[in-house]
Amino acid sequence: MRILVVEDDSETQAYLVRGLRQAGHVVDHAEDGHSAIHQMLTTRFDAAVLDRNLPELDGLSVLKAVRAAGVETPVLLLSALGHTDERVRGLRAGADDYMAKPFSMEELTARLEALQKRRGPAVSTTLVCGDLEMDLLSRTVSRSGRPIPLLPREFKLLEELLRHVDKVVTRTMLLERVWDYRFEPHTTLIDTHISRLRKKIDDGFAQPLLHTLRGVGYRLSAKP
């Protein structure tokens, strides 16, 4: 699953991100409500872990905003306030589940996976661009039926591009979501990985899918 973690406490955020990634999930994170709303409106997540007590814009306000905008991402509300009234307020604001701090990482992961299952078979586990397909469950990639072996970082990079087919993905987006960097390392890190990925998915095929927009970013598209 691709999961958004919204938590302003750095230690708790690191614990959540590390635990969910070790469980095999792709994890993005935000530190405040405004950033959370922006990410949930612009990126498709399979689930979100949302802290109740965020600075400036709290978790309930975030929930109400994204639900009003039509976002149906399952949300697990996480809070130090665990009494019944708070749970009811969270659920009525649009949360799908509620956990009180401190929490068990194993239980939280299980609850997120249960939320995903409740969504039913309509949720696609395949990402597609032209004849290029990625199966998120089997972690495999193929083009025109031909298997394409990818290293873990290449798989994550391609997944990010496939989630934004026909749209520009900036270098900053890739650094944050693929490498978890919040700064520009001033290296050829992205260029090197893009070059390797392009060879694997485009070499030997008449139509290139991975396009570079100089000074802007990259786009995966089957359009000429």
C-alpha cells in the first residue's frame, strides 16, 4: 500500500515511517495539516495515518476538508486523546478508524491492512502506462508481456512516475518521495537512476515512455 503519515512529532513520525516501510509499504509523510491536505488532494493514497493534534490545522479539520473535497482515502486517526467522546468526534469527522497513543506498531499495521481490504476489489493493484505494467502485489514490472527486472529503488522511482502518468514529476518530488530527502544533494543521483530506468523500460521498444523536461522534471507517457 501507499500510505501517508501525518505527524508533527519527529520521533513518532520516524517510528511510523520506519515500521510501515519494514512491513513492505510505500510511505510519504507530512508534518502539518496544510501539507497533508495538499498531498491528499494531489496524490492517490491507499490509506493515511493522521495525528489528531497537529499545529495550526488539527487532524479533525484536515479530515473535514479532504472529505468535503471528495477524497475517500481510508484514514486512521491517531491521538493521545483516547476517551469515548474523542473517538466519536473523530469518526463523525470522517475517520475510518481511531487509535490512542501509545500504540502497537503491529496492531496499527494490521488495522491499516484491514481498512484496505474493506474497500473491496474495485481498488486496482496494477499501474499502467501504454504497454508498461506494474503489479504492486507481486512487485513485478513488464512491458508488452516482457518481464523487466528492477532494483528496489528503481521500482520505487517507476512507481512514483506511474502514479502520475502524463503529468510532470519534479526533481523535488522524486527526492522527497523516493529518497526521503528534504534538500537537493547536488549530485547526479536522480539523473543516474533515471538513465538506468530508461534503458530498462525503453530500450528495444519503438516508442519511448520516459521523457525528460529539462529544468522541470520527468514525465511518463505513452503519448507521442
